[in-house]
Amino acid sequence: MPDTAIALGSPVPPFTPHAISVSLPTWKDNVGYEEGQKRVMDAMVCGYPRFFIHPSIRKLAQICEQKFGALGEQCMLFPTQKIADQCRSFIHSRSSQEGKLVSARLIQLMICPEDKELKRGVLVNSSDCGCKDGSASLFDLHIVLFPSEAFPLAKQFWQHAGSGISSRLAEYCLSLLPDVSPPWSPTPGSVTARYPQKNSNRHYSVKEPRIANDQGNGNANFGSESLDDDYLEERYGRNLPISAAAKAKRTLRRRISGVLIQNDSAGSESPDLRPSTRGITELSEDDVYLFPSGMNAIWSAHQLALATLPPAQSVCFGFPYTDTLKVLQKWGPGCHFFGHGIDSDIDQFEALLEAESKANPSSPPVLALFTEFPSNPLLRSADLPRLRKLADRYNFLIVVDETIGNFMNVKVLPYADIVVSSLTKVFSGASNVMGGSLVLNPQSRHYAALKEKLAATYQDCYFDQDAIFMERNSRDFDRRIKVIDTNAEAVCDFLRSRSLANNHPGAVVKEVFYPKYITREHYEERRIKVDGVTSGGFGGLFSVTFTSDAASKVFFDILPCYKGPSLGTNFTLACPFTILAHFTELDWAAEYGVEAGLVRISVGLEDTTTLLKAFETALSAAEATKAA
């Protein structure tokens, strides 16, 4: 494989100003990141957007803090007043629970392009702008200001809800602001130069990026595309008119609903449509809702459930990606956690439902059950038909996150009331834009109520430029998924042939977590079949555990691929998942089989033979640790 070694803290893929991942090339680097070591933190120029504040967002936030902030205040930025108010409410609620109520305040900033053109050098709030009311040229931004000590709480909302402004939106706002010399004049009492020395949170730091222009990076050989071509692509995307963004969003909804026969990139008014291929023929683009991130889709699904059904605790079934559980725990009445996600957990869940119903027959025992199909990182698949029967009997919602399986491989909608997905992952593949989707099942008994509530509350907060990039990236997602499925299965078969499960002499691979081997019967039931022939694959994600920490670390360090957070990329991407996601709760994660030495790998579009050679090199090095 071509050299994929890139500097610690650099964008993954390289030359990508809006990269979703960041290079953490060694096991030691990942531990250093979690420990906040200066060596690692000083090298970081980007990071996963819900954990690391992009330099453009930080620059815009600093301008807002200087203009509107009082002494000792920081801020976070959101696209609508509703979201900003939700952040403020979260800060108030959580700080009150911790015994020290924190007050946060909101500012609506109207960015007026005329200020730049006339070189006025001012920022205005909604009452200060001299433009006509309703001027299409105005762009509003919503600022949540809070005492610096409340930053960890604000950061929780940013991370869990996934609704902060995107880096492209921040760049757009910055492009509208006037170029002022001398620097911005702060309002009385604000602080102009308190930033990085005050900032102790590793996810809220800024460093000038060592990056060039954005690239789609769909290359199977990791090679960089021409930056000139890439620059033209990005400029073209940014300059598309608003009407084209609306068409891009409509095309995305049609693509996600499975009604679009051909990937119509132009979003024509009369595309070639078909009944949905997602197992519910009545599904249409109107049942698909777009969100700025996958986590925001999950958070919004939970908010929708809380607003539509009688109050009750939710259920997290199976060991999920960390923020899903946090959302269910921190909003609403709380959460029951069945962390193994196996059939015996359904037995326990059924017993809980029966007990709760007997104790309080007039109230539903639970609000909604959230599960991933399959789960991240253990790739377990729940018995959806059995869970569906329980949901119908006890009248609760089922919300399925299909990000890992994806709708080209599995049909989960017939067993769910709501299906959510992170479009950031394989749907995009390019690792340069965030996005999420929520799909309502029109056959659900709760469909009318959910639809009515969404009609009253849904706000399209997906920034137009992000939607344009997502539409472009996803045009060939069906082709890419087939290649990735084939590659991943070949790699997993190879690793498992050298594992303890196959009685391989000298094996250091303990287990390969992959739907082909883990709870396969439940995954097989949902795999897509065309004319009776299985067409859906097992997906591109798998995890590996080893017989020793030394083997885990050597395998990860030697493996010649990009190393960093995220998954579903067009290129192979690896990370020590448990270290990154559960560093402060390793013992707790281990109780559910998520070992500290687990390595999670998202397979890409590379040549299969080349991939196998790369994994053989890493595995041989890991096996050598046993003989040492």
C-alpha cells in the first residue's frame, strides 16, 4: 500500500480543511490525546467535529466573545434560536443538579454583508441592524454566552446533541464580516486576549491548520487528487445558488428513502422514481428528515419521542456508541441499559416490561428502545422481530441506528418506528462533511402522531453548503458499499483464519467482531435479498481483540493505513476504539466485552490483494510478540 503515514494531529485525509478525522498514528499518541499530553495537544490542528472545535468556528466564537462577552465569559454558536435555547436550558438544568446554578444568556447576531462592503467594522444584534426587516442578505447566528467555568457543561451539549454550527457555516459567516484594522473593538467589560491560556479543555483549542484545499478523496490508493481540480470542485460547491441547495436536499431525501432509480445529481423536477426499496413501499422522501450530524438525528429522535408519547424511561439495547447512551441518560426520565444486546437481555427486558406494567397499568413501561444494527464496536445484531412484538404489546417506540449496517445491506425499517443514520460515514465516504438523517416508518402505529409533531417542530438546520457536498459525495454510495463489503469480508476471513477461533498455532487474535461471525442469525434475517438471492453484504466495519496488550499495540502501530476516529470512509481507517471512547471508564466497558485492547477498523476501497498484504504484515508483527 502507498505510504499513509501523516503527521500526528494532521487532517485525515490530508489537504482537507473540513476533515472529519485526525491523524493519531500510534497507540501512544491515542493515550496521549486522552491524557491531554502537551506533545499531542500542541500538534492537533483538527479533530472529530463534535469533540474538537474547528479553527474557523473558534475564530468566529472569539470575535463574538470579544464583541458581546463580559469578563470571564465564553460562548458557543448555533444556527437557530431554538437550539441555542436548548443549550442554555441544558446548562441551567445540569448545573442545578450539580448544586451550582449557572446562568447563560443568548445573543442573536445579524450578520450584515453591507457592513463589510461599507467597511463599517461593526457587529450588530437583531435590534441594531439598519437594513430593512426581512432582508434576504442578513444572516443570523445565535450565541450562547456562559461563565468560563461552565464550559464543560456547554461542551457536553455540543458533543451529545450534535447541533453546533459546522465549519463551513463558520467560514461563510467569517466571509461576511467586515475586515477591520485595528482589531475588533470589544464592548466594555469583555476580554480580548484570554484564549488560549485560559483554555484547558483539549477539545476546545485552536491552532493554525497546516492544510490546503478540500478533496473528495474517493481514491482507492490513498493518493491525493490534483489540488487545482479539488479547488475548482470546492469553489463550485460553495458558489451554487440557494435553489440548488434545496434540490440537493431533496435528492438526498429521495436517495435515503430508496425511491430514486438513478442518482440524479441535478435534482430535476421530474426524476425517475420507484416504490421505496427499504421494505416499506409507502415510504417517500417526505418521511426523511435531514440533520447536521448523525448524533443530532439520534438526539432529535429522542426529543421527538419525549414530546409525543407519555413520559417514561428509555431503553438502550446493546453496547452503543458512547454518546447515544449519554443522550438517553441526560435528557428525560432516564434510561434502562441492556449492554450486551443478546437474546438473554431480551428475556430480562421482557421481565422488566411485565413488572412495570403490573406495578402501574395506566402508564407505558418505557418510552422508546434505541438500538444499533449492528452495534459499534462489537457488531452485534439484535433480534428485531422479537423486540417489535414487545413494542407492539407494550406500546413503545423502536429507534434503530442503521449507520453500520446501512440500507444497501439490511432492511430494518419494517421493524422500527424511526430509523436514524450518520450520513457522515459510508453514505458520504469522503470524510469531509457531516450529516444525519431520520426516517419515519409510515406503517408505524405512531406515525401520525410523530409526523404531526415533526411538522410543528422540525427546523431544517442543515447548512446548504454541507448539503451540497453530501449530495455530491453520496452519488455513488451504492457502488462504494459493494466494494467495501467485499474488501471487509476478505480481511475478516483472513484474520479469523489466524485466530484462536480457528485453532491457529501461535494465534494472537482472540476474536474478530463482524456480523458474519457475531449474532449472524439476526443479521441474516435482515440482509437484503433480491429475487430470493442475498445481495446485502456484512458491512465495512469490524473490531479485533488480541491475547495481549503488546499484540494489540504492535498490530495497530504497524498496520499501514490511516489512523484516527470515525468510520465508513473510502479509505481504511483504524483506531483503538476503547481508548478513544471510554478512556475514563475502561473497567466498565470491559464488563460488556469492550476490551481496552480492542482495535476497530473501517475498511475502504483499496485493492483487495493490497489490503490483505497490509493486514498480513501487521498480524505477523503482532504474532511475533508472542514468541518474544
